[in-house]
Amino acid sequence: MSFQYTFEDREEVIQLQLAWANVIKGLTPKVPKAHLDKFLKPLSPKTIHGEVVHLNSPGPFVSEWVKSKYLGLLESGLSDELGQIVRLEFHNIGREISPVKFEDVGKLSSTTRPQLESSFRPNAKYKFENFVVGQQNRMAVAGAKAASLGPESKVNPLFIYGKSGLGKTHLLHAIAHEMVAREPGIRIDYVTAQAFAEQFVLALQSGKIDAFRRLQRNVDVWLVDDIQFIAGKDKTQEELFHTFNTLQQSGKQIILCSDRPPMELFLMDERLRSRFESGLVVDIQEPDTETRAAILLTKASQDDLDLPMEVAILLADAVRGNVRVLEGALTKLAVMASLEGGVITLEMAEQMVEKYYQSSVSAKPRFEQILSAVSRYYKISRDQILSESRQAPIVHARHVAVYVMRKMTGDSWNHLGSLFNKDHTSMMHAYQKIGEKMLCDRDLEATVNSLIREIRPH
Ligand code: ADP
Ligand code: MG
């Protein structure tokens, strides 16, 4: 590293630059060459004011990266050289032509450790910021965030379980993103238990078991998805157990996902199960309606779709099943909208629900059940509720029936209209009216809630 000095340079700046050069020289044997060339050498100290040393940096990526990895070393080294405590301030002067991408960083680290390269690239959509947190996944997210800090977090291994389509794989990818952001050179291996089993069998067949083991074990972080797949496969279990042990003993971070708790994995070896349970075990349950609606809105904005709130709530309510199914409904709706001028409307969503998701309605309380509960409560017959009568008590009972029906089934206005023999606008009107009345009438609110409790199955 060479500097050109002029007489205008003040002495302290010259001193600073010499000190900096010494710090970099001192770091050279300790830092991968690629890091040195790409990140450290492009920095140059400009001035010193009091205890602040101003550094020019080619851009924000380099600055952030250096701060996350080398700030401590640089500051203490420079303080030693200058004989006074200093801290660094980075100034991005914009010579960073394009931000260094994750891929490039991957390449960088692979040049320093070529044989150890892991090819895992987390899906850009699966980040923590795109993951909606609700009551049912709160613990899993907290666990995943803690585990993403690495082995120091003590959440190791982390075991996440839950039914299919509830976000386990998403969380594994989110952990990987987080770790790479913190430490770009980190070696992360993501493997599904199925792929592990297949690679293992292949390695056995081709006599490359040593290479297989080396590859599996040369990682800093081991993410294993769908671990339930190994249940009943004794040889694979044994191999996985050895990998697990090796990694755990060398303090590597391990995160496992499964569709069932460790207790229910049929493992040949008790030891394996207790190892799985030795860190933190968290579960994910199906999200509630509000969380489902929030997930839909998040996905929609991610895909630049204009999803009205009322449509999100309708889908969240009417489309049962896991989050993947819910996403499928959104995609379907987006396709329908694109065929009809590009705008998603409530009517369109109702049609779609009616056409594709009616089967899920059958699991909900039935129309007759709701009618008879309302009829019993108000002492008004079923037929009167369904009649054309405009008498106030009958109209009120009818409106309550509509409200409860809609609330509990999420059925479309059109569908409700056909059940009550009215058009869809009078259904919306009835629903709105009761909703408004409930706001200032505590008795009505209590009545509706107790009707819902009475009708709800279980
Ligand atoms: P699993 O691995 O549990 O079967 P995935 O991680 O593949 O489930 O999730 C299925 C889909 O649902 C993914 O597209 C994922 O992004 C989405 N998803 C699940 N839960 C959430 C959530 N809480 N917020 C946002 N998206 C979610
Ligand atoms: Mg999965």
C-alpha cells in the first residue's frame, strides 16, 4: 500500500495514513485475501477530528460489511498505532459501482475455501421481514431469530415442528439470510432429509462415502428440513446421527424441521431423539383469521397486487387449510383479475370462493343449525325468519341470523342471499346493521357471541 504525500498534508493525516497502513499490514495474514482486496484495501482514512477517524469507503455495502466483521479489530489496531482511542466513521463516496451481491460474496469465500463451497442460496422471498407473526407461530419465530445468531445463542439445536404449509421451510431460509447478512462467508448447508437419504445411498453405491461425509460435515450451519422422512430408515438415521454428533460437538449451529414433534418420530435410536430435544423445541399451529389476512396482504404487496382489505378478510375466512392453500387462492384470484381488467374485487373473490372452496364450507356450521339456534333464542319460527315479513322483531332475528351465518361461515353474499331468499345487497345491509348495533348495544353483542359459542362445533 503506498501513499503520495504533498507538503499540504498535515502531519497528523500522514501519521494517520501510516498507522492505517500498519493496521492493514497486521491484519493481512489473519484475513482471507479476498476480504482484504474487496473490502479492506478500498478503504482510506481521510482525516482525524478528536477521537473520530473519517474513512472513505466505496459504498454502503462495503461499509456495512466491514463494520459487521472487522470494526473491532480495525478500531483497536488503529488506537494502538496512534496511541489514543479512536473510533471509525465511514463515508460512502459512491465508487461502489454495483453493490456486491450475495452471490459474489459466495464466490469470494469459495475462492478462499474452494473445496468447501456449499451451494445453498436461500429463496429471496423467504425472509423474516416477509413472515407474518401471529399467536400460533410466535415462539417458532422467536426461536428462529435466536438461532440465527449462531451457536452463542444457546438455542442449539433448534427443532421446529408443525403441519405442512405453515412456514417451516420459510423460517429455515430466513435464518440463512440472517446469518449470511451477518457473516457473508459463512458456510450454510440446507438439506431435506430426503435429499440426505438419496445422497447417502448414492455415495454408498459409488464408494464415495468419505467425500459425502466431508461435504456434510464441513459446514458452520446445518439446516435439515422434513426430518420425519428418515423415520424407519435405519441406515440413514445412523448416518444422520453421526453427522449431527460431529457438528454438535464442534459447536456448529443446527436447525431441524419436522411435521411432528421429536416424541412422535419413530426413531430407531432413542439417543437421536433426545439429542433433537436437547436445545429448543417449538411448534407452529395454523394461523388464526387475522394472521391469515395479514399473510395475504403481505404476499399481495410482495407481488405488487392491489388486494382490498375486505377481500383479504373474506379469503382468510373462507379458504380453509394451510398457508400454501391460502396462497394458491390468492394466485387464482390474481389470474382471474388479470383476465377481467386487472382489478381484484369482492364479487370476484366471492365467485371464486363459491366455485373452488365450497367444500371447505361443509365443515362449518350448517345453515339450519344457525337458523334453529336463532329461532330458539328469539322465539320466532324458522319459517318466519325466512319469510318476507317486515315486522321489526322478525327482521331483527333475520339480521342476526345473517350476521352469525356470515361471521361463522364466511360464505359469500350471493350464497347467503340464495339461502335467505334475498339479494346479496340486503345480506350485506343486514350484516352491517348488526355489526353497527353491536358497537353500542352490549346485550346484543353478548347475545351474538353466545349464539356463536353455542353453534360452534366441539
Ligand atoms: P412448510 O415448510 O411448513 O410446509 P413453507 O415454509 O413451505 O411451509 O410455507 C408455505 C408457504 O406459506 C410459503 O410460501 C410461505 O412463505 C408461506 N407462509 C407460511 N406461513 C407464513 C407466514 N406466517 N407469513 C408469511 N408467509 C407464510
Ligand atoms: Mg417445508
